[in-house]
Amino acid sequence: MNRVVLEDCIMQKGIPVTAGSKILENFISPLTATVVNKLLDHGNVIVQRAKMYEFGIPNFFTDDSDEIPEAIKVVKDGVADYSLCNDLFGKYRRNAAETGCCYIHPTYGTVSRFGLIPLVSSMDQIGVVCKSIPEGLKLLSQIAGNDLEDGAMFPEKFYDYAKNKQSISVGIPESIVNKADQETQSAIKEFAEKFNSVNVDLEYFDVYKQVMMILSCAEISNNISRYDGIKFGYRASGYKGIDDLYIKTRSEGLGVETKLAAIMGAMVLSKNQYTPYYEQATKIRRLIKESLRFDAYDIIVLPCCISEDPYENLSLFALPNLVGLPCASFSYKGQGIQLIANVKNENLISTAWEVCMA
Amino acid sequence: MKYEVVMGLEVHVELATESKLFCSCSAKFGAEANENVCPACAGMPGMPAVTNKKAVELGIAAALVTNSEITRTMFFDKKNYFYPDLPTGYQITQLFAPICRNGWVEIETGEGKKKITLKQIHIEEDAGKLVHDNRTGTSLVDFNRASVPLVEIVSNPDFRTAEEVVTYLEKLRSLLSFAGVSDCKLQEGSMRCDVNISVREKGSDKLGTRTEIKNMNSMKAIAAAIEFESQRHIDALETGSEVLVQETRRWDDNIGETFSMREKENATDYRYFPNPEIMPIVISDEWISAVRESLPETAQDKYIRLTQKLGLSEYDSSIITGSKNLADIFDETMKYFNKPKEVVNWIIVELLAIAKGDNKGGDDVKIDCKKFAKLIELVDNNTINRGVGKKLLSLVWKEGIDPDVYVKENNLGMVSDTDMIGQVIKNILTMHSKSVDEYKSGNQKVFGFLMGQVMRELGGKADPQVIKKLLTDLLAGK
């Protein structure tokens, strides 16, 4: 019987769900998320709901890495065995690794988003904060699998993460690793020595963060347009007419980071900016996917921090979200590192974890 | 004529699916306000869009009957704008890869045959409905229609006259309703038509200033709106009385004029982008063939079958095939009683008359075809006479009685016993000796009166042919 914490973006019917936003104050979940039903079916217990940053959007331009989300704290402090959240911008991956926990971001389309408050539909993916990768995968195997209520999923009903591969080869993007601090560099070096390792060149890495920013803001601006004060959630008082209702409600109900994302998103989708920004970003996203060479290595190793600037660090976390790859972060030799594998190859990450921790 | 009117049409047709486009709520018309609403179509977060496969199939059917090129990998896009009847703040529609393009529909008017070419057909979700309460100064919103699937059929600017427009709409209605794509009712809003109209000097190849007219809910209104709007354009061109601007105008059927809707300039950037929640849908050859094979008979094929194989008149056949509903009633009734002439006769003469009494047209008639067939059969095999048959039809219509049972329980079977009828006639002739004298002195009209008296005496159940013969014989003194 595992104790599981849900971040406040995963719905339980009849229980308030706010995704950390005033605009959803007093909003009661009209349904229960598929992952919650699956957790309960497997005998797990939901012990708590965790507070979160508004919609999980971190500070894009100010370093907030020492502010640990509650979903991670509860696992770190032993209040829960696991927690579920939706890490889009890497904050959870970094904070989990830096606090000695692990974060597993599963393959896009393997865990149902029914009952998850959507933010970036092409990247939203419920992930697991856990104590170890094999344990995390055990829980993941309980919640993963096709759900007819989510139209963007792989058809498999179950995933077997226990499959083993004898020898793992790892790709090390040396030019990126070299940007990390000395301790992290030597941790990754030690890690690499346990495997066949090759130097990889992550093409387009320099624009990962821009592509990530453009596409995610576009989808955020669209997904939060449903919060308009008409049907549910917060509505400002003292408005005059419908436009004023929208403006007052959203001005008062949404936080700064969300507004920033919404404005940037509306900009990159607008008639004159669509081609140079949104469409271009979509094309590069496809090129990024095509540029990966999982025939030459099984997993890619990346640090969890290369800069004080959170926007620079965004590039470190963009790849799994942009391409839909599985990823896990954890602490190795006291340093945060992350492993990225090809689609549905979570088991390779687990194998690598066991080898390096042995 | 110095001027030429150029028009293109955007026709919205509600797809005849049981459920909505992206959730399992009922898509039926006429429910209580907000009865058919779930978290998804109320715009709440947490329910990803899951495409209704039936809607895609009806889209393929629409593509097939309009000779369109089907897009093999289609996808949906999001169109962003704020309006209270749009629960999510975006409409799911198709801009970049609509279900089909480059179709055509042939129409025939007084000028002859003409091909109307189509730019594209796309699938999209409908919005909800706003109701303004003037008493309290508030607005109420009903999301029953939100996310009901539609196809929008966009034509090229091929129309020159209102007659062409109306003929095209009738043709579309026939093609789509017979294919089962939609019931295409203008009054209920399951078919809506916006007209893009401009006027230019004849012979010019440049288009004039274009306006879009909305809010016509009958063929008559469409024709009248086109008439009004083209005249407004011509007046503006000739007299310079007003400057034409590109705008959307609302037709007011009571006043008979179009009015500017004064849409905001800045409301036109819809920030379209591909919907990432919905995977692209691949339309295979096999899928298209399966839809093609499942398509019901077209109105045209049905007309040929009725006139050539079943030997019905052109007039009767055109009435039956002019309405998908009547055609369905005909086919269904024929399953139980296979005499086409009788069935058509009962539909056109009796059923439509009863329907008209209830203010219903051919598209709205509903009848239990099994009972209807039974009733026709009872008359046809002389179990009851036609007069009783008509009365029973109105009881089937109103109360859904079973004709067989009703005839037995109420003893309505036709009286054909000639001895008994003869006796009744003798009694009547004795009672009305004066009338008999009138008849004998040449007043033929009295015959009808006497027939009526006999029929009344027999409770309306006798075979009129038998009465007629016996009465004639008795009056002749045989």
C-alpha cells in the first residue's frame, strides 16, 4: 500500500482543484482522473493534494531553484512514497534530483491525461516523484496504458518496464556537459565510465529553449482561454459589459507568469507572427526529433543545471517534452543528472540506474 | 442588364450523429437548456477531445456526394476567440487540412445546367446559444449545441442569381439528407447559409466590394436577402448614395432589410493553430470504400426506381423523393405492404393532409409505418372501406392505435351482406319517398343524398360499391 500525493492539477471528483490559480478558486472537480482510478484500483492511498505554482509555470527569468514544490517535499520528507505532477519546464526534474529524489517523466502518450488540467497539450504528461527509479517504474506501470478518454495515446494497454538489456551505451553531449560545474562534470564522467559511452552532438540544442518557449506559450494561451469568468471559477465583480468582465476577471484571476506566457503565446500565433515564430518552431521541433540517433546510443545523459539563468537551463529539459521521450532525473554522486531514452524505453533508464548505483 | 451579381456560399450543416463531436453528450435538437452538457463541452479543464468517428464518416459521405477530393491525412485546428457562447474560448475546426477540397454540385435552373464548384468542406464544432433577457438585462447561455458536429461547405463565387442559390441549396439538401449526413432543416438551424455577395459591371473581371449576409432561416428569406442586398450594392454604385464597405450584415426578416453587424476590427485575428490534442486522422481507401458502399440511395436514383421500376407517376415520384422523410416512410411502409401505387396514394393524399392539419410538412411527418401499412392493407383487401380507413389513419397519427385490433374491437369491418344492405335501402327509400320521386323526375343529385343516408344507417362501414349498385337497381325498380 503506497501513499501517493497528487499535485493540485490532477482531479478527484467532488474535491476542489485549482492548479494553483485564483481563477479556479472554488472550482470542484467534475470528474476523477484516470490515473487516480488506476492508483486506487491497485490499492494505493491518496494521502494529500500538493500545492503548486500557478498551472506549474515556474519563473522563466528569475532563478527560483531553491523554492521546492510541495510535491517533491512530501516525498523527500517521507510524508508520501510517491507524488504525481506534470513537469513541463524541468523545475521538478531539477528540484527532485537536487533534493535526493527521482523524477520520472514517462513517454508522451503512455499515461492518460483524462482529469489533468491541461496546459501544453502537445507535451502534458503526468510524471512520478519517487525515491528510486525502479520503484517509480513500478508505480508507473500501474497508471500507464491506453485510455479511450485521451485521444492522443499509444494503443498499448500495459507496459512492461522490467525488460532488461545487457549492455547499455550512453551518449554524452560533451559540449553541454562542459557548461556544468566541476562536480557535475566529474559525476557525469564517472557515470559514463560504467558504460560504453560516445560523445554526441545535440543538434539545435542552442534553440531548444526558444522552440520550447514559443510552442508552450502558444498552447498555454489557448488552454487557459477557457478561464473567462463565464461558466465556473473566479469572476471579478463590478464589470461593465462582456469585454470588461473578461479583462477584469483575467487580470485579477491570473498570475504574472501565466499572463506573460499567454501574451507571448497570443503573439506567436497572431496572423503576422505565426509563420516566423509558431510555424518555424514546429518545423524545428520536427528537425530535433529527426536529429536524434538512438541507433548509436541507448540513452542521453544531461546535467540538471548549466547556468544561473533559468531560461538557459530550459534547454536542458526541453528535449523529452518536445519529442515525447521518457526521461528520469536523480542525484548521482550528489549531483543532479538526467537520462533520456527513446520512446517507450523507460526500462533502459532503469537498467542504467541500477548499473550506476550498484 | 448592366450589372452582374457574384455570390459564394458558406453552408453550415449539422451532422446527424447521436453524440457531439468530441464528447459523448447527446447531439439531439430540442432538449431543455443545458441538458446535454458535460464538463468537456462546458469548457471545463480535464477532458481531452476524443473525435467522434461517426462524424468523420458523415464528413466522408458529404465529400463523396459532392464529388470532392478527400484529404488522406486530415487534422483539426483551434480557432481562438472570446465569446460567452464558446465555452473553451476556442473552436475546434479545420483550416490547414480540411476533410476535402475541390468538389462540385450540378444544378439545373431555367437557364440550363450548371456546375457549382466547391472550395472545401471542413468539419467543426458548433457553439452554444445566448439568450438575452431584456427584463433583467442579463444574458443566459445554453451549451446544448456547443460541440455539436457541423460541416461547412464553402463554394467558389459561382452564383449569379438568387434562383441559382436556392436551387443549389435544394440540391445540397437532397444530396446530404438522402446520404444521411444531416436532416438539413433551415428552420431548426441544422442547415444555415451565409451569402457572400458583390456586384460588378457586366464583363468586368474585377470583383466589387463584398459583404456577407447572415441570419436567413428559410429559402424565401435567402432569396429576399439576396434581392435586397444586390439592389443596395447597385444603388450605391449608381448613385454614390453610400460607400460600400466589406462587412457582415444581418438579414431582418420582419423589416426585409440587411443591417450592418458592426463587428470589431480587432476581433478578426483568430490565431489558428493545429490542435495538438487530436492526432491526425488517416482516411484510407478502405475506409472511403466502406462509406461509399454504405451510402443509401440518392434522391435521383430513387426517382428513377420509383418511375421506372415501380411504375409510379413522375408527379408522385417527385413529391416522394423531394423529402428524405417521405421517401423513408415510403420505403418502410413498402416493407410491410408491397403495393407502391396504394402506398404513394395514401402518403400524398391522406397522410400529408392530416399532417397539414397539424401544421407539419413532408419533412416533419412521423408515422408508425407498420401500422400505416396495415391500415392500407385493410382498405385494399376490402376489410374496411376507405372512409373508415381515413378515420383510422388520424387515430394512428394521434393516438398510435393498432388498426387491426381497433377494427375488431369496434366492429368496423365492412358490411358486404347484400341482403342486409338491400333491406336497409328499402327502408330508406320508404322513409324518403319524396326524394325518390325527385330522382325519378330527373334530379340525379338526390342519389348522393340517398347513398349518404344508407351509409349512415350502416355506420359508415358498408362497401360503397355494393350500396351504389343495389341503390341504382332498386331505384330503377328492379
